[in-house]
Amino acid sequence: MCRGRVRFGRIVATSEASEGGPGKDEVFDLLSNHRRRYTLHYCKQADEPVTTSDLAETVAAWELDKEVSELSSDERKRVYTSLQQTHLPTLADAGMITYEDHEVELTDDARKLEVYMDVVPEGEIPWGIYYLGLSVVGFGILGGVWAGLLPKDGISALGWAGIVVGLFAVSAAAHAYTSRRHKLGDQERPP
């Protein structure tokens, strides 16, 4: 089971809502609260209905950077009450979960939330900014080759272009790898 303090970075929109699903503003409102994000993360990890008591214990442990066994009764109860009175009804009203008989399960709409998220952990550069910087470097290299500022003796103009394309290919592979690591429910701890 997951433990540890979770530091959530920024959420960046990457597309519009699909027809019939929640709108962008509703999705961002749902994801603005860490307990709702943790709920979605935990339910996605389980991939089956979870009990509200297990959910509350795990969310409390993530929040407080404790093991579930170290939680006090008050810590469990505080999160359980908050989930019961506020967060689970909000997620259910938005069609993200079904919530009956103290069991919570994700709906198909909740599984579509990933299109709205590009999780950028604290201290990391968003990929859009990274690619913009890489483009500037690429244009600088190609401009230097065209202007004769970079040597053409050891590397041809086509070789320099290959280096720039290679930089983008390596960056795209790194981007694909890290994007998979930072999805809700796809790792032990929530991003």
C-alpha cells in the first residue's frame, strides 16, 4: 500500500471534454481538491469497488505521510467524514464514481479524465516549455550551419540536421516515459 507525502504539481489542460462527458471547468473543479484526486487515484489503482473505510485510511495516510497502522482514530474519522459529506457526493454527482453501500467504483467518465491532465511535478519544467527551448537550440544549430558559423568539415549540414532530429527523438521518448509515470492510478503514490 502507498505511503508518503504527496506533492502535486500543476494540472494543465490538454484537450476539451468529449461530448456527453463533464466540461473542462467541471473537471478542473473536481481535480482542484487533493482528496478527490487521491480518491480517483486509489480507485483507479484498485480497478474494482473499494470500501469507503479503506479509501479514507489510505487518503489519510497519504496526506499525513504515515503508515495506515500509525493513524489515529481521529485522523481516520476526519478524512472519512470529509469524503462522506463532501467529496464522494461531488464525484458521484459529476458522474465520476458510483457510490453505494459504502463502496466506491470509478465510472467510464472518470477513466477519461487523463486527457485533461499533464501532471508536472514540482521543480520540473513543463514539456511545452522544454520543447520550445529545444526548438530554439535546433534553429540556432541549423542557423549556425547555414551562416557558416559551425564547422562543416567533420559534420555535413545533413549531419547537423540529423543531430537536431535526434535530440527531438530522444526528448520525445523521455516525454512518453515520464508521462506514463505521472498518471493518476498508474503508480503506487498519487502524483
